[in-house]
Amino acid sequence: NRLTVETIRRLARWSGAGRLRRLGLSGNRLGPGGTEALVASDAFSSLQVLTLNDTVLSTPGVQLLATARKLPALTHLQLNRNGMNESGVRALARSPLLAQLE
């Protein structure tokens, strides 16, 4: 898997992005820039499941995700092996996104 930040931006511009319900990006080294590309776009508003295991988000990427307002349908989020620290966990715990997850 070699998706990049630019790949995520292109995916957001794809006309079918609004119909996506599940998006699995595990194993791609997206980092915080990839997270920013995801959460900045209105294209992913129908996503229900987002899998970001081992994507090198680190704490900055997780903090960006925690502030996401454009993922209203999200009910499942996977963030295993992303190297976040305590402040990343706190950001997720305070995030409105957490309340909508099952």
C-alpha cells in the first residue's frame, strides 16, 4: 500500500466519494497530512467505517481527526498502531466524534 496525501485528495475529488460507506487505508503511511486531507473534505460525509490502522498518524494526526466535523455518519473508527501519546488519546476522549462511535 503506497497511498499518499495527494492520493487522498484525489479520492476526495472523485465523483463517487460521497457514496463511500467504508474506507480502509491501513498500512499506508499517510501521517498527519493524510488525516488533514480526509477531515478537510466534504466528500467523505457518508463514511460509516474508517480504518486507519498503522498509518503513522501519530499524535498530531489523531488530534486533527478528533476535531473532524465533516464525518457525521462515522460509527466505527480503527486507529491501531499509530504511535499516539497521551495527548492524542485525550483529544479523542474530548472529541464530539467519540460520542457517535458504536
